[in-house]
Amino acid sequence: MPIREGKEMHRLMERLFPITRSITGEGVRQTLRILKEVVPELEIKAVKSGERCFDWVVPKEWKIDDAYLLEVETGKKVIDFKRNNLHVVNYSIGVDKTLTFDELREHLHYREDLPDAIPYVTSYYHPYWGFCLSYNQFKELNPNSTYRAVIKAKHFDGELNYGEIILKGETEDEILFSTYVCHPSLANDNLSGPVLAIYLAKWVKENLPNKRYTYRFVFIPETIGSICYISRNLEHLRKHVKAGYVLTCVGDEGDFSYLPSRYGNTLADKVALNLLNYDPLVGGKFKKYSYLDRGSDERQYCAPGVDLPVCLVMKSKFGEYKEYHTSLDNLEFVTPKGLQESFDFYRKLIKVLEHNRVYKTTVLCEPQMGRRGLYHKVSHSGRKGFVKLLMDFLAYADGTNDLVDIADILKVSAYELIEAAKILEKHNLIEIKK
Ligand code: ZN
């Protein structure tokens, strides 16, 4: 499989990677502007600080200009935000203070189990400041020195921003893709999500001119963003979204992972599972999680009363790989190949959704395939077993099964069954019931 889009997505990630993102602020806007270069239909929206969204209030905007930790005795910067934006606890309050090592310690975060990694720590809803460093850096600090902690950051009334792309189809029924844009320099969780989302939007735009569904792509800060987005659009989403996916952790080379919607019984789950089980791209090699393992915006989309048909297909699941939420989740951990596999998966999934109709045979008993030149033509094309596939399709095209149901019964990829449906439809052997 060529990795053309995978390479382009990875290049886009290289541009986005250095930006200091958070749940609010310039980093999110800058990220959305760069994504908009790929798909100009992306609209950048704003919600004002202080606005209520269900049980939450939109937080203040965060601006950070610089941060460092200085060893007073030597005048040396021992930690410098300019070298890695993970060095500051995300959304930290501003500080300029001289402290003893013991006083400083409660503001330092490191991972003894990953001595080279800088952990990613946030403090959104509790005013706090802190630095993150590798355990190796921590061990270099002199316990007898004094330290000056400087974080040039401020919080102010501003906006929470998000991006939205709507690509209209023939019907108002919608497919939703939601991803988040709030992590700083972290690759799989989470830049792989927005990069895949924007390339899927581009692909839908360029390859599906007569699409049945309307496609909605949403780029939000995680949690508060999805809560705001749902609170603004709940009625519309409930009425129109037929299937949706949260895109995150889609760029590494690990096996696919599946996390179901709350009850795992939606169209989104059904299509995802068919491809995971039967499509050669996955070959049935995937890890199945429970909704109890949830952790991203599916928590909001699948909440009681919201009840949207949203699930996740990832590569290595958030929280389940050692690089997760550390500086090791970088541009080497995410690869063009890993991104391409996810792109190909979702491209197939979209095609299946577009062709997922309920079919019914038009003739009683088996049709005579030879008379239609079908048997002859097909067997000469060298695809053994294809006639059997057509006959099996017809056997279950009884007006109750959709394409994915039939594919599941036949234990084949629904993507690979699209061609069979097209051939049968062309020869008037099946008709679309709905
Ligand atoms: Zn995360």
C-alpha cells in the first residue's frame, strides 16, 4: 500500500508540533489556521470566556511568553520552556519566585520509570504553577542550591476556539468526525487526530462529489470543547448524526484498537467492527476495549441524554503505550506508515457508510447468472470465488439486511462487498429498499 497521504500528514505534523497549544489561546488559533490551509472550508469559531455550557464555564484564555528555572548560585537556566513546551505545566499561572530546593520540589513533575521523558501535566481547573522535567534532569539539580522559578504567563477573558468543516451531501444525515487540538508538542496523542481529520475532509471533498451523507469535522479542545460544542449543537446533532468517530492516537505503528460507544450497538460500531474483523488492512488483529476504558470526547458524545452514535478506532490506545503523555510521544513514534494505515481504514469506512443500503433481490429463486453474461465474464476475470460471493450476497438480500449485515454473515469486509453490490445492481438483480 503506498503511503502518499501518510507522508503528507507527517509533514503537516512537523509544522504543527512545535506550537504551544492548550485548551484556549493563540496556539489553538494558529493550529486551526494551518489546518485551514489544507481545507479552506474550515471555519474558526469562538465561545467567550465565562459562557456557560451545561455544568461547565468556558475558561479564560491562557498566554505564555516564556518560562525557565534558574539556579541562583550559578545563574544557569536548568529548565527552559523554549527548548520544550512540555517543561511547563500546561495552563500554569504566572510566577516569579526564589525558592529552596525543598520548596521547589512540590512544583516539579517527572517520571522515575521513564528517566529520559518529560511528562505532560496540566492544571486547567485548579490555579497552580509547575515545571515538568525528565528524571535525569531532576537528579542533576543540586539540593543545596536556591532556584528562581519564572513563568511569564497570564489568564484573561478571551475566547475558546474551535474549528468546524461541513461538507454537504445529498441528505441531511450526517457523519461526524471529532478531534481535539489542545495538546502541546505531543504527536500520537494528539496531533495525529487533527492531521488525519483534515486529510479525511480533503479526501471526502475531492473524491465524493455525489455523497449521500453530510460530513461534519470538528476540531475542539478536549472535554471543555466537546461540552461547549454539544451544548451549542445538541438538537441538530441528535437529529442528524448517524455515525461518528473521535479521532485520536491514529499515527503509531501498533495494532488497531477499538473502543465502543456506550452500548456498542450503533451504526458507527457496526461498520468499524466489520472492517476490523474482516478487512485485509486489519486482518482481525485489533484490541477491543470496553466503554469503561473511555477517556476522550466519547465521554461527552455518548453521555446519557446526548446519546450520539460515536465510537473510536485508534492505533495504540491513549494510556496504553509507554510514550503516552510524555516527550517520547514524538514525531518518531508517529510514522507516515502508521498514519497511512489509519487514513486507509477511515477512507474505507466512509465508502462503506456511503454504500450501506438495505438490498432486496428482484427475482424469485436464484437468477440465471450465465444468461446475463455475469458468470462467464466474472470467471474469465480470474477472480475465483466471486460468483459464489455474488450468489451469497443474493441469498441474504432479502430486504432486511444492509450491506454490513450481509458482509458480517459472509464474514467478509463490507468494503470488498461494495463491488458485488454494484454489479448486482447494474444487472437489476437487487434493488435498494432503503
Ligand atoms: Zn491526552
